[in-house]
Amino acid sequence: MDYSRVLEKKEDFLLDELFLEIWYDSDFLNNRDAAITFLDAYLDLMKKQIGPYSLSWLYSVIDSKVFYCKDKNNFIYSMIVIKYDNSTKTGKILLSFTDPSYRLKGLNRKLFTYVEKYFKSKGVLSFSAMIHSNNKGTIASSIKKGMFINFIEVSKIIE
């Protein structure tokens, strides 16, 4: 199989007098800045106990793609890491992150639009994201973007 990495600039825009760029990278794991931001966000979710409880979840990022918003110094303000399965025509949002000081400014919504277009171009029929029940802000944001609650996972802590 022939492998060619795609690194594509999607858009330039101004937000609060800050010049930002939206990028797509088909090889998320080889994007140093995006991978570091992902790991920082993942660690924060684990510390807050609103993310996956096991590091084995990280295996799912193999072959994943990323849409991200950065400045000229490569600081990433927002990102969405995705994966799709061609055989089932389904997609998955593995992580959605926006820097806390830039939340509620439309960055994630911009990226979400690109994610949706990407999945559509691949023939994906549906896509989903797993969100911890205590992460109310992300649940509300997802519903605003047209997503809906499909399954509920229940857990019990054994003491």
C-alpha cells in the first residue's frame, strides 16, 4: 500500500486580533505539536476523572487524523482527532480539545465543520464520540452541533 502524508492548510482567520490557521494532518502521530497537545489534554481528562480510565485507549489513535487550529508559533488552540473505518462507513471523534481561554469562541465548531465534511467525503454514514457523563460542557456542545445521545455506558465501582 502506498502511503503519502497529507498536511493541508484549510483556512486563515482572525479571532480577537489573533491570526489563526486551520490545518489537516493525515498522520496525527507524526505531528509533534498536535501529539503533545493531545497527550496534555488526555492527561488533564484523566486527572479530572472525565476521560478514559486506561492508557490502552491510546492504541485507538494509530492511523488517526487531526484537524487543528494554530497560530504562527505553532501553539494549538483547538483540535479534533478522528478516525474512520472504511469497512463499516463509521467515524469516531477520539478527542476534541480547545484551550480553556479560547472556549466558547467558535474554534471547535469551525473544526467540527471540517470533520463533518471529511467524513462525508469518505462515505461515512455516521460518526460518534464517547464523552464522560460528568463532562457537561462537551455534551452540550455536541448536541448543539447536531449530535445526539445514542448509547449510555453504565459503570459500578467495586469497593
